[in-house]
Amino acid sequence: MRATSRGRRRLGVGLSLSMAAILVMTVAAPAGATTVGESWRAKIGSAGINGTATIQAYTTGSGSLALKLARMRPATYLPVTLSKGTCASVGSTLITFPAIRTTSTGAAARTSSLTVAQVAKLKAATAGTGKIAIRVGRSTTGGVKCGVFTVLYVPIGIVVPSSWLPEGARFQDALKASGYGVQVLLSQDSATEAADVRALIGRGIMVLILAPQDGAAAASAADEARAAGSRVIAYDRLILGTAAVDYYVTFDSLAVGAAQAQYLIEKAGATKGNNLYLYAGNAVDDNSFGFFEGAWKKLQPRIADGTFVIRNSSEAVALEGTATLTRDQQGRIVGQVTTNWDFGQARSLAERNLADVPAADKRTVFILAPNDSTAQAIAEAVAADPAVMKAYVTGQDADKASIQAIIDGKQGMTVFKDPRALAKDTVAAAGAFLQGRTPAATTSYNNGAIDVPFKTSAIVTVTRDNVQAALIDSGYFLVSDFSGSWPGKP
């Protein structure tokens, strides 16, 4: 699930936050030719007894190496090299600098410029678990003094759930154009999420991008980041119950639910008494309420006029005459039809629902499945029931397996929320904060404490008819990712 959260919307919300002094000293705002995008530092010699070396990569692509030496051989020219590897395991040489001359006391200081190509080489060498080291001197000049570079500063820290592994790569792609350094950490649960945020705070981040495991539990992590002077951007899921959220970038959850409902309405047409089965994500996930609210607003008039008959939720039946549900009313329905975003639970619930009704209530079924994973699970349960002749199943996320199911006629539609666009919008907001600007907001969502400025990214309803245009021509998938035929297939 790549989900949005719901809330009260209001236009024109401003932003303000004082940067911690130490961070302002590290990165200037507004951005200029020497705006730091990333930096590393090495302690030279045992515990830094022989000085330090600091690499700064600027957002323009170039950079610098600041070298400060002490306790070296006096009045001597010392060679300086940057190499892959560590002091104990020397790799290939990356950059050789002109020799630096020490004073009569064995000290020296120099800042050398780095070209765009040299900075790119250093970034490539430090990607992942890569290490680089600085070596000063040689055996004939008093021996080699060495230090390994560690990350000193990244302006942008990103924490997303480990199940969202592709998000890290998408952020990296989006950040290339910005020039800002970034570290992406994948959290396993709310506890590791909080630890990840603290680690990023320790590296001097000025912007935290957080996709919370649990919106309410993430409030404390956002508070810590704010206290350290960082801006906080909620990514795809809203952080709840705290004023320490500066911006929210996601897809409009109400629009997602409305698109799913519209598909079912179009398939029902003018017929009456259509069997409707409702499902939701997670009863403790705020995202689930947004999707359901958007769908209910569309479906309710058609439930009231008899187009649809709800077959699997007594709570929904009791409220079928209510156009606008309160949070508590939504909660009663969602709690009854929750899948917990879990494939196995979704299938088991669907199987029980189908077993509880007569054959007449399931010959043709219209299924509001909240996302693609649950859609696949419910579709399996439906396919295994001999009384079901036809099923119209919704989804969201444009998972590869669901696109194949749509091509094969097992799932009716999905809502495509292009994560590339979401990452691009998020990076643009982070860049605006780093440059002392306020990112543009289209509206705001209330998170229980404040109205958070919010920008929506576009969604696309995908059926078999537009798989080619929406997903393949856009470069999101390849033709070879799928079997069978579909309209427009080359």
C-alpha cells in the first residue's frame, strides 16, 4: 500500500521554523554556488593526532577538500592521495593532489578544489558500504598517516518502511538532479524507525522525510527532529497528533477511494440489487479511513437507491442511509471489514463472507478491495467459490501481479499512484526548505494537532484498456513484464 491520510482541508497554510544554529552554519540558505550537498570527514593518524580532512560536495556538482595537518615532519613536502578502501586495506587511487608543505612546527592547512568529475568519483566510491581513505606522506617523509572518511553531514534524511525498498532507489534518482546528499534508512517497525531518525539527526540533517510505520507512533520521532532543527516532511502517510510536521506529500486518499467506487458504479450501470462487498485496509491506519471515505461518498447514493446491496457488513447496512459518516461511524465499518493490509487475512475474510451468504448473493459480485495485495487475495477467494460467476474487483498501487491479473480479467482496475512523481514532489519540497523557501501547497490536512500544508500528486485509474498508455508508454513497466495481450500492445 502506498497510501494517503485523511483530514480537514484548508487553503493557504504558511510555514515557519527556526533552523538550529549549527545547521545554518553547515548549509547556507538561500542556495548558492557553495551550498553543501554532502560532506565527509576523516581523522588522520591515531585518534586524529595528525589532523583532519573534510570533503564537501556542493549542489553545483563540484566540491573541496580541506586539509589540516599537525605533528608531521617539519618543513617537508608531503604527498596527498585519496584511495578506495581503508587504512588497513588499500584500494585503487582515486585522486592524487599536489604535495603539501609543512611549517617548521609540522603543521599545514590547505583547501583544494574538486571538479564535478572528481566529486562524482568520490560519491561512487562511497556508495553503499564503500569506503575511502586519505594518505599523507610516505616512508621517506616520516611515514604515511592515514584516515578513513565517514559521513559528517547529509542535509536530507529519509526513513521508509523496509517493505517499501524501491522507494530508496526512486529517491536517489530524484535527488541526483538536486545535488543534495541523502541517506535512506529502511525501518522494520516503529522502534527501529525512531532509532533511524535519531541516527539521521546525529548526522546533521536539515530535512527529515518520514513515511511512518504508524502515524501516531511517529509523532515522537518528528518531535525529536523538530527539536534538533530539522524540517519534517510526511511522505505518503501523515504523521499524526504533533505540530512538528511542516509538509505532507502524498496522493489524495479521497480521490483514490472515489476512483475505485466510480469503477464499480460504471460496471453496475442501471441494474439494481448488485451484490456489494466492502473491504478496508487497517482499523488503526488513518489511511484506511481516507480511502473508505472517498469510496463511501460515491457509493452511498447508489446504495440508497438500490443499485448496490451490501452483503458483508451489518455496520454498513445500518448506515446505508447516511451520506456523510463520522469518524466513529467509519470506524465501526472499517473495523468489521478490515484486512490489516494482509493477504492471508483478506482471503480468509472474503472466504467467510462468501460462505455466510446464499448463492443468490454472490453470482455477480462487486468488490471494493482497498489495494492490490488484498485485491489479489479476495480475487483468489472469489475464484474458488463455484457460486460466483463474475467479479468486479478494485485495487490500488499498480503492482505487477495485479496488472497481470487485470490483463487476464481477474481484477478489474487499479489506481496508479506513480511513486516517481511522489518522490520528485517530495525532493522539490525538501530542496525548497534547504534554500529557505516555502514549498507550494495545494491544500492542507489536519493531523489532529495542526493543519499540515499538503500537496497532492496525480492518480490514474488503470484498466485493461489503458495498461499500455498509463504504465508501459510512461516507462513504469516493460512490455516484457507481462504475458498475454491488451489494447495497444506493440
